[in-house]
Amino acid sequence: MLTLFALLATATGFVQAQQTTNGTAEKETVLCFSAKSNEFILPGNDNDTNSVTTNPMVENQLQTTEQPEKEMQPPRVIVTEESAFVATPQKQPSRWYIGFGGGLSFGRTTFASFAMDKTNLGFNVGVLGGYKINRLLSTEVSLDYTRMKLGTYHCCQNLWLGKDGNRYFAPLTGVESYKYSDLTSTTNLVGLGTHLNIDLLSIWNEDSKWLAFVSPAIYGVYSNASVKQSGIKVHTASTFHFGAGLDLGVGYTITPKISLRLITGINYLTGAIDALPREEHKTSYVWNSGMKLIYKL
């Protein structure tokens, strides 16, 4: 009896275990995935309350699939470049400068460029070197060459020049003489000058590209003159002179290194520059005007 009861209990437990196993399998085969909660749920549960947690690997794969497209894009790397501005001092032009130029010249001594019959134009060329002391002052050394043709005044046209270099009121017997009205003097001057330029405009405007200056100067001048009659030399003379003068000028700075100047000025000299004797007309001067190009080193 006991043996029969034991067999019956064993058989009943085996059937229950088999049913339990089959029920579990059935439940596993009918699990549904909820897109709302990203979980597998049991069928028939509308509120998704009896959810079954899925395998972490499956859950991660599902979450990756559901991510928006913008989240699937590779991360953007924003690089911010910070540029540092380093102020490098600009090289200032040197205070030293050089220049060259030329222009027109007129002169006066016993003979003059403004002669009785015509005005004779001369010319000048020259070079210079200078140093800018400050915005107001600069100093220069110049070397200039001037060539002029001079003629007689109305008041002296009836005077005579003897072969001996003296002046006469009439031709002398036995002395070769030449009438002033028939003579011209070709004068060559080489002058070495020192100048002090005073830029008056800089007193009112320090940063202006323009300059307006006065320039007192002293000179040492060598002259060589030839007196001619109808193109033939009749008398020559060479002399050394001291001179002093004043120039007036305006200038404009084109670039930090290049500028232009327009200058005019008179230089008074000792002695005659035309190889003629000094009698009535004892003032000698040279009037130069021209343009100069200045280059700062």
C-alpha cells in the first residue's frame, strides 16, 4: 500500500514539473518587445507593468537602433584658435639722408644774367648729405656746380676792357681793347656749403607730410670765368670766394624714406665772379632755384 502511494506521488510530481517546464517555454516564446519602454513584456498586459528585463547586450543594441540620426553622427570637434597679436616695432628711417637735384641759376657782378639785350638762363646741379637733429632742425653739407652766361648792363655798354684786364672809358692806343657791349662772360662755380634747415611748419603741425623751411648757409666757392668776344676768349680769371646766403623752400614726404623739395635762395659772394674788374658794380650774388630729391638712409 505504501509502495503504491509512493509511486503515485512520484508520478504526480513529474507531471507538474513537466507542465511547469512547458509553461515557461511557452511564456518565453510569446514575449513581445515594447518600443515605448524599450523592454520585452508579457502578452495581454496593456500597461506594460509586467516587463521582463532583457539581456544587457540586446538592450544596448536596441537603444542604439532607436537613437536619432543626429546622435549617430560622429562627435564634432571644435578647435578654438587663439591668435596672439605681438606688436613688433617697425624700423624707423635713419636720421641720415642724402639727396641730389638741379635747377636754374642767375647771377650778378660786373656783368649779369639780366643783361641789356637779353636774359641768360644758367643751370645748377648738386648733391647733399644731411642729418635730422629733431623735427625742427636738420643740418646739411652740399656740393654744387653752377654755370652761367653773363652780359653787360646798359650803363656799362660803352666801357672798354683792355688786354691787361683793366677797365677803360675809351680804347687805348697800342693796347688791344674790347667794348663791353660786345663781350659775354661764361662763369663756372663750384661751391661747398653748410646749411641749417629750420622747418617752421613743424612748430604747428608735428605729423604733417609737408614742410616749409628757411635755411641759412655759408659757402666756399671756386670760380673760373672766361670773357669772350664773338665766341673767342679774350680774358680769363679764377678766384676763390667766401659766401653766405639764405634759402627758402617747401617739401613733401612721399614715403617714409623719399621726399621732394622746391628751393630758391640767394648766395652773396666776395669778389668778382665774371673775370671783369670791379668798379661801379661791386655786389656779387648767385640766385639758384630748383628741385631736390631726398632719400633717408
